[in-house]
Amino acid sequence: MLCAVYKSSKKQETYLYVPGRDDFSKVPEALLKTFGTPVFLMIMPLKKDRELARIDINKLRTELKMNGFYLQLPPPTENLLKTHLQQQNSD
């Protein structure tokens, strides 16, 4: 299985995976509006033994088959103030 990977022109570290290049037919219009103009990155084979940085390959394959797309959001940002206060309270 192949998929095309796009990055968002509006949201940092946000990626959209679709089963074919420029195939946004199953992506909701509201999502595309929020995502911005998709910037093509690559075509990628989804082999079962392949490892990806922040996404499970099996989940990606399932989402592409069921929904026709997968949206990868950035990891949550660390609240440095909260971490600092927790460290102060534990000392």
C-alpha cells in the first residue's frame, strides 16, 4: 500500500496522509479549510515492518482504508510553568 504525505500550510507539525497523490476526495472540506493548502512531501510505501516516528503503521493503514485519510496532529506542548511548580513543590 502506498500513501501520499502532506504537511499543513497553516499548522506546524500537522500532516495529512491520503491513499494517493492529490486524492483529497474523502477528506472533509472543513478539515481541508483548517489544514490549509496541503504541501506535498512524499509518496511512502506502508510496509507492515516499517516504523514511523509518531504513528503506528497499522493504525495508519486502518485509517486510510476505513476513512480515506489520516490526520497526524503535533504532540502536546509541555507546560513548562506547571513542570517547574511541580518540581518546586516536590523539593
